[in-house]
Amino acid sequence: MSYAVGDALPSFIVPNASPDAMKQWAVFLADPNPIHLDVAVVKAKGLGDKRINQGPMNVAFMMNMLMAAFPGCRIEAMDSRFLDNVYEGDHLTASGTVTAIDGNRVSCEFKLDVADRGTVNSGTATLII
């Protein structure tokens, strides 16, 4: 697929931030933080009433969007900013826009939105295509 500066990238949809996936990622990341596993801990910390998704999983959703838009690409550089939590059950949309093209390098801005709450993560990436 060919893109030009200003083009929107196809969205990557996650219909439901899954508590089961949070359990799997807790093992994979060796992340013992109970806010990903235990609603009672989330409530006790005053962070809401649903388990909180791991940050690296949120970044992976945005990486999946970029990789789907540019099959076979390599992410050369990426940075992102966490703006809010993703909670179990949230409907997520990762989206992006092409900001520059220089030879085989494509720069993009991207974000992760939660339905009814807005952007929870945003950043930039440079891809080698």
C-alpha cells in the first residue's frame, strides 16, 4: 500500500481490553503488580473499579496498527506518552497519520483511544519500509 504525507492509517480495533490477556501479559512481563489482576486492589488504591491494562500491551496495540499499515516494515524509532489508564472491558482504537516520507523512512503520529473517554496514549514513530 502506498501512503502520502497527511494520509490516515487504517485503524487497529481492540473490542475489549481482556482481563484474561492481562493475566497472560503479567506472566510474560514478569509484572507482579496486582492492579492488573485484582479489582479489590484497584479499588483499595482509589484507581477505579476495574483491572488496569499493562502499559506495554497498550503500546503493542499501536505497534500492531503500524505493522499492519506497513507489512514487513521495521520500527526504527518510537516514543509514546501515557495519558490515562486502559481498564478491562474498554473498547480501543489505535490510529495514525503519516507525517513525513524520506526515501524508505516513514514518520507517523499515532494514538490509542478509548471509546467514550478519548486518547489514552499518543506518540510518534519512524518506520523503515
